[in-house]
Amino acid sequence: MQRQLQFTILVGLIVFLGIMAWRIPNTAEQSKQTVEHIKAEQSNRIGENPESVEVANVQSAIAEIGKEAPDFTLQNLDGEEVSLSDYRGKTVILNFWTTWCTYCKKEIPELINFHHLHENEEVVILAVNLSSEEENVEQVTMFAKEFEIPFQVPLDTEGMVGQAYQIIVIPTTFIIDPDGLVKNKIMGPMNLDELEQQLKGGG
């Protein structure tokens, strides 16, 4: 009797696990569904707003060290268009940040000091705000005024540039050489000394 009960429980457990395995898709399938959903949303946004096609084209390339940095065109806080390709021939410190990121708040003064030290040289800072992760653009404007940010702040309102540069940690900074090639990618905040080292070609 006891063996029969144990056998019945075992069979029930096997059936239960089989049902659960059938109902729950594996991780790869879930990932695939998520990617397809994101692509569908992007396609819909492009269809609704033809002006966003130029920015969306950045999705055809992914930022990789040693390769050409994906170009993009975004509006800055003044509503003016800013393109990465506008700065070909200069070293670009491409920084991705948000107003609510604690480390970004600590890093911004370091970037400002670096800017003032090199503003007469062939070095520029583009501080791309991940505006798709902000509550509103007004917060970004207030933040920029509070810190008196002197360099360009392009607004990634659709989140497409952040995706092309595979931003998973903020802040993240890319060092792009005058030929437009990605020389390095630094995840996490940087200080003035580290920025100077990167400018000199240090790792």
C-alpha cells in the first residue's frame, strides 16, 4: 500500500513538472520574444514619425572598440540638431548619463573641469542624456543649468542611440578618435585624472 502511494505521488510529480515545462517558455525563447517586441515598437515609432528615421538608422550598427562609432543625430537642449559626425577630426568624449544617476552627478563636475582644460584643443564632450529614462526633459534642462554644463547635451528621447551603444551601466563613456573609431569604452564614473589618461591613449 505504501509503495503504491509513493508510486502515485511520483507519477503525479512527473506529470506536474511536465505540464510546467510545457507552459513556461525557455529563456532563449523569452529573449527572442522580447527582442522581436522591441523591434516591432521601433518600427511603429519610425512609421508614426518619419523624422526619426535618421536616428533609427543608428540601429544598423553597434558600437565596438576598434570600429567606427555609429553616427547619430539628436536635438540638444536648445532644439538644435547635433550629429556625432559633425566632430570628425576631433577626439570625442561621448558620455551617456541621466539626472537621477548618483554617479553621474559626481562625474559631471569632472567632465566640466576636463572641458575647460581642453576647450581650445581638438577635444569635445558630447554628454548624451538618456532622456527615454527621464521623467521629462525639463528635469534635464534644470540639471544642466544647475551645474552650468558648458558642452553639448544631446537628448536621446527614443532610446535608440543608447541601444546602439549598448548602454547597460550609467554613466558609460566612449573615447572616439579623430577618425571616428571607438578607442575605448568605460563603464562607470570617471574623474579628471582618468579622463586625462584616456586622452593620452592610456587604458
